[in-house]
Amino acid sequence: MGILLWSFTSIAQISKASLQASGLTCALCAKSIYTNLTALDFIDSVDTDLETSSFLIVFKPGIKLDIDAIRRKVEDAGFSVSKLLLKVDQGGLAIRNDQKIRIGDNVFHFIGVKNQQSPASFEMRVIDQKFLSAKEFKKLTAGSKISCYQFSKSLPCSMPEGDGGAVGIFHVAL
Amino acid sequence: MMHNSLRLPSIFLFLLLHCLQLDAQELYVYSEPASNVPAKSLSFKYAGKWMSESELGHEHTTVRHMAESSIGLGKFLMVRPAISVGNMYNRYPDQKLRFESASIYAKLRVLSIDDVHRHFRAAAFVKGVFSKNDLQYAEITADGDQTAIQGGLILTQLLHKLAISGTGSLVEVMHPDRWKDFGGQTFYGYQSINYSLSAGYLLFPRKYTSYEQTNFNIYVELIGSRGLDRDYAFMDLAPAIQLIVNSNAKINAGYRFQISGGAYRMGTSSLSISYERSFLNAIKRKKK
């Protein structure tokens, strides 16, 4: 079963990401994040907006996307992720609130969304604790009853049946 | 001394209010911020310190050259071995440079509250210094003047581009004389509280466009020391400037001078110039 699913992962449905880092202002600091990110094998290119400490990341097609590795690289540089938007190029996904769907190599748990069919291309925001500033995490989780989100592990809180081959599970909002 | 020191908080308040809207950095020239160098990064620094010393009625300039390397062991921990050579402790007219000290510094970031363009961070540090110097002055440092150990705490607040940082530490001189019986009180003290309050801000560029832009930072630091087992206390003011070139090299220049109190010191003013080059992701490991 796992092997069967593995073959699906080569279809890259997440092509780009926009990341904002927090805790820094200097170009020297941004450079350390940039250097760390470009060292990841699934990242094709990184464009920096120094004024906003933002990084536009383009992923290589066909290589497993490890979202936690991106976060770790920012933290290794000495900073934090305050925003991560993933661009999904896959229309017709049935998005339901509090439901998990596999997109590419990862499983995403949609929180606080209206039930809908996804457009051909859309952005979703990772809202696990380590992908938000402390302030925003508090604000977003104030009304949430989902415990694994509260404790924020981007590790499986509960992986859906048959998704053993996924890299990780992340909570996302639109 | 008292009314003189009252002036200082107002200088910092002025600086704080004046710079809140502007840009600043925390890569201080005389002190350390609570942030560490990036994990797996390596940097090398040369620092020179020049001081005018009056000895046996002769005014002459003495120097200390220091080489250090900062190593990011992890995202929370860095270490920094350093050595120095100099002629500061020579007997006049001998001006030959000699090996003076070796030290190791370790800093652990213990708290980080990050937000976009700001952070509040705390770090704890320890330093061990082996020095060949004899005890000659009352002033206690962890810069190689005496064999000593130091432990302390750093708090740093980054507000957009202004950075304010405070450091407090205890220094214990570990020179063998400390445990010798000289038949009564000796001239030298062996314990001090050393502290600093630092502010810095980025003057240029006004707007960031690339990693290649040269950054220009200015700093003002207040550096003080107070003897615990012998009575001395002084405060120095140290304005400094810094250029950051290519996002990987720093050139620093600062002038430090006493503004209040006093102690039996080698000198009350000194000039420092340093150059530091960073190498990101320099330490490769097979497993992440």
C-alpha cells in the first residue's frame, strides 16, 4: 500500500512558497536564512525581499517536499517562521472544514474554512505553532478545540488511513 | 561621581527616543547580544586594542592583538575560543609582543520571543580566561588582563532596527596570588560585577535592496565595573561605528573612555579596531 502511494508523490502540486521570517532586520541575518534554505535539495531557488524579511521559494518538481525542514533551516539561522504560504496548483480538490487531504507529499488538515472545490491555483497558510508568531498563534488557537493543533506538532497527530507515505501533516487555513 | 552617573540614563533615554523610528542593529562592538551566530556557521575575527600608558614617567602606546573564532554549534549554543598577544603588561621600555592569554566563551540562548522585525531574547554565558599576566592593576576584566572566570546574563530587545541590550556578569580572578597568604589585605581585589548597556542603530541603507549593500551601523555603549571585595567602580562610554560588507564581513572601530568613577587602571581610554568574516553553513554534518 505504502509503495503504491509513494508513486503519487512525484506529482508536484505545491510549486512555490512564500515565507516570512521573524526576529531579524539585518541583511546579514537574512543572508543566513537564505544560505540555509538554498542548501535544501528540494528547493530550486529563493528570492529575498529584505525590507519585509520575506523569501519566495520555488520548489524543484519531483523531489519530496519537507515542510518541517524549511522551518528548521530558519531556526538554525537563529530566527523563527512567522508566515508560510504554500501555493497549490491543483484544482478540484474537495476542501472541507476540519478534514484532512493529501496534497503532494504531505497531508493537510484544513481549519476554519468554508467547504469548497479548490480553484486551479490557490494559496494556503500553515498555521501550526512554529509557523506563526507567538501573538498570532494565541489569537488563532483561542477558539480551537483541536488538541494536536493546540500543542502544535507538525508530526502526525493522526494521519488519515493509508497515508503512511506522507512526509508530514500540517494544519492549514485559506 | 554620583551626579556624573545620573547623566547616563538620560543619554540612553535620549538615544532610545531618538532612534525608535529608525533602524538599528545588535552586532555590538564592545559587548555581545543575546542572539547567537547561526548554527553551523563559523566566523573569524581580528581585534586590536591600543591604549596610551604612562609608566615610569614615560607616555607610550601599548597594544593587544586578539584572534577569535565563533562557532555555531546549534541554534541555541555557540562557543568562541580566542587568543591574544600584546605588550600591555611589559615593563617599559620593552615593547615586544608576547603571548598574553587564551580564552573560551560559551553562550546559550535561553529565551526568544520573535516577531516580525523585532525580538526579545535572553542568553546565559560563561567564559574562562587563562592569562600570563601578573596582577598589576585593580581593574578586573575577562578580556585577558587576568586569569579569570566569568558568568552572566544578557537581555536584548530588537525594535524594528533599533537594538538595546544589557549584560550583567560576575568575574572571579583566578590568579594564584588569590590563595597565597601575604599577611594581611593585598592591594588587588578578585571579584567584580561587570556590566554594559548598549544601543545601536542602522544608519544606512535606508531601504534594503540587496545582500551586497554595505550597512552602516552606529553604537553607543556604556561599560562599567565594580569591585566586590575591593572598592572600585567606574563607567566608560564607548561610541563605535560598523560597516557590514557583502553581508559577510564586519569592520568595527570604537573609542572607549572613562566618564565616571575611577580605579587603578592601565589607562582610561582606548581605541579598538576589528575585522570579522563569517562563513555560513561552514560546518557540514552528514545527518541533520
